[in-house]
Amino acid sequence: MNKIWLITRREYLTRVRNKTFLLSTFLLPLVIILFMAGSVVISQQTRSRHRIAVVDANGYFKDYLKSDSTISFVFPPGVDSLNYQQKGCTAVLIIPVLQKDTIHKTIYRLKYKKQLGLEGGIELENRVNNAITDHLIFEQTRIGRGTLDSIRTRSDIAEMRSYEDQGSTVRESSQGSAFVIGYVSGILIYLLTFIYGAMVMRGVMEEKTSRIAEVIVSSVKPFQLMMGKITGIGAVGLTQFLLWIVLLAALGTIGQTFISAETWNEVHHLQQSGPMGGGSAAGVSENAARLSRIIIAFNNTNVALIVFCFLFYFIGGYLFYSALFAAVGSAVNEDPQEAQSLMMPITLPVIFSFFIMSVAVQDPAGPLAVWASIIPFSSPIVMMARIPFGVPWWQILLSMLFLVLGFLGTTWLAGKIYRTGILMYGKKPSWKTMWKWAFHK
């Protein structure tokens, strides 16, 4: 045990004192925040504005199509699909006579020089359909557009809030914050598993190709060497993650100083209204309402559970896969292509877990999400995507138990491969050969 500790200590100190580690640890949170803020600013400042000419064979869309800062509708005379650019428009929308008494939909066409994009195309289709709906309402009730707009404005007075039933108590929940936390947690586990697992493999490959391993294994057992490298590099990743939490918390505290006292007073007023009191935002600035929603989402999130589970699944997932990465590193020689071919069976479950995670955040209680969060190959990523939405305790405990058993199994298997592969030179490895090493007595 003392030898494993010495190897762990060496791996940890060597990497923590590296300039790359220090720069990535202290600059990455700042870069992420600047990137997110810059993306929001750029998306707002550079958002395309479209001027769409409308050819209306029905004669009533001019009264119902609504323009805004991103899409404006014009009805110039004589416009068609050939001269709309000369009219100063970026696209032309051609709406034929709508057939009301048929099951077949009328096709209206958009010809453009400047692409609207996916969101813009959906928004345009919704506006056309809303215009048709408003006109049909007018035909049946003779209620004009102005009256319809007034009704919609006055009817926007309700807000839905979700509460999780916990038996004798209820807890307010936020689907939006759960989605973000789950998705970000899953992505972090996915990235960290790859980064530090590959770091273990490269470290083993370097020691093998430089023949340092031959000297080391004369003093320690190959299994002790493998465990020392895995735990040392894992401790580096854990240290980096904890430092990121501290830095992000510090940056958040500093950011609060830039919020005006008036905004804080408005937020306090919204908080005093209580979760069941409606929380009306009438007369409150948009920034205060947004900040209030963030605070409510944070207060209603079980931060302690999320942090604990993240640490457990990061450590468990890292140990589960890093042992296999170490086995691959011990088997290959100097050719990096050999490592890539042997890594495929290890990386595929991680990649599939990422895709399953995308499904899990959409349907966290679905059968695919539940079973993938229990199986050790995918549970570190998928379970972290589900936890913010609320997961039964028996599923979490069963997932943790299987992950621990899976780690013990992969460590045993990798240790059998490692003890032979670390001293094997000149032989091109394959999974068939490694399987023989694993069960060779």
C-alpha cells in the first residue's frame, strides 16, 4: 500500500506543478464565462433582420401578418419571385388562395436570397398560421385584429409553476434549470472521463516505450504501478474540479457587485411574494425578473445532492474506464494507430452514453434513461443528467452499487492485462491477445 501511495503522490505532484495544469485550472472558468457572455451579446447584436415581400392571393394577410424587429412584412405592388430583390426585400412569400373545404393543406412558398435559418422558418410559419386563425375568427365572430390583440394581451396573466410531490411536503421545481444542470453535468463527466482516461493511457505508453517501466516493476508489482497512476491522475482531476467550483463561486460573488441596489430591491420584492403567491412581475424590470427566476431555481435545487453525486460518478466513471485505458496503454508499442484501434471498444460506450444523455434530459423517467443510468458503462453520464429532475433513491443506490462492482471488475481485468502487457515488446496487440493475457494463469 505504501508503494501505491508513493506512485500516486509522484503522479499527482508532477501534474499539479505543471504550468499547463495551472493555466487550464485558473483560466478555463473565466474563458467559459466570457465565451457564454460573448455568445449572447454577439447573437443579439448580429441577429439577421429580414424584409419579406408577400404575394397574397387571398387579400387579407396584410391586416393580420405581424412584423417585428427581426421579420417585417411588406406588400409592394407588382412584386413577384423574380423582382423581389429590386424591391429591397430579402425574400418573397407567395400565398395562393387557401382551400378551406378540403383535407389537403395549401402549400405557400418562400423564395429567399438570405436564409432565414431553422428558428426563423418556424417563426414565419407560425405567424402565417396565426394570421389564418385570426381571419377565420373574424369571419365567424366579426372580431377585428385590434380586439384580438387586446384580448391576447389581457389574457397573458397566468404563470405555471411546477411542484414535486414528496409525500407530506412539496418542493418547487424548475424544468429549465434541471435541464441545464443535467446537461452540463453529463457533458462534464463525458469530457473528464475522456481527458483523464486518455492521460492515464499516455502516461503508461510513455513509461513503456522509454523502458522506465522495466526499472519500476523491479521494485513494485505491475498492479501497484497501475493503481498508483490511476489514483494519482484521478486526484488531479478531482483537484481541478474543486478549484473550478471555488473560482466560479468567487466570480459569481464578484459579479453580484455590478448589480444595482434598485435591481436587488425589485428581486427582494418578488421573493417576498412567495412561491404560491403568484410572484407577479408587474412593474418590475426584466433584469430583476430574470435574476429572481435564477435565484428561485437555485434555491429549489438540491445542490448538496448534485455535488455529491457528481463527485461520486466522476470518481466511479473515471476509475471504471481509466483501468481499461491503462490496459490499452500497456499493450501498445510506439505506434499510436495501435492505441486508436484498441480504444474503439472503450470509447464507443462513452459516446453512446452521451447520445442517451440527450434523450434522458428530454424524458428522464423513460425506460431507456432509467436502465442506462443503472448500467455501469453509461450510468456516470446518464444518471447525472437525470438527478436534477428527481430520481428515486433506490435507483441511485442501485446505480452506485453496480458502478462500484463494475469498477472492481474492470480493475481486476485490466490488472491481469497490465502485468503482461507492460513488459511485452515487439508484438502487435489485439483484443484477442489481451483476452488471453487476462486469463493466463
